[in-house]
Amino acid sequence: MMYEIYVLWIRPVFQKYDETPVLKSFVKLICPVGFITFNSFVSIFEGILNCYAEFSRFGDRLFYLDFWNATNLDEWSREWNIPVHLFLKEYVYGYVTKEYKLSQLKAYLFTIVFSAIFHELVFVLF
């Protein structure tokens, strides 16, 4: 299904990218990319993580909160992926504030940069 969306909707836009205005290309890509993003989110958070939690008998299945009601980026980043947020808070932010005695702002910025680099590496490698 995802491959058909790519072949029918996304690839033609990129093949004619030089001829098409940027705004028109953007509008043509909103629906298929949104569909793929939504399906990826549901597959990962409702399918894979819940399946893994069932096999491992993990009781706390709070993987995300209502991030769609977030009013700022800080609130959104805390609510859309709870396991990653808790990991970054405990093992990156907490570690650099205790071991390196960084201020809250510097530790916060370090955590954001660390998260961005790690996520980019994951996207590139997989």
C-alpha cells in the first residue's frame, strides 16, 4: 500500500520538480505524506509497541499523550513520545546536569541537540 502511494502520488511530483512551482508541489504532497506519517505513527505506537508490551508483560502502556492539543513545541515534544522523553530526561538531561554541572538551559539545549543527532542517525541507518 505504501509503495503504491509512493509510485502513484509522490514519485511523479519529484520527477517533474524542476518544472513545477514549489507551492504546487507542496500542495500535491500534503495528502500522501500525511497519510504515510499517520499510518507510521499508528503502526509503531499502537501496533509494534503494544505487541512488544504484551509479549514482555509490560504493564504501563502509556506511549503517548494527547499531543494534538499541545499549544507549544515544548509541550508537544513531552507528550508525543513518552518513552523517548523519559529516556532523554533521565539519561541525558539528568546525567549532564549531575556529572558536568551544566545549567538547566545548557543541559536542555544539549539534550535537544543529542536527540536531533540521534534521530537523524536512526533515519539515515534505517
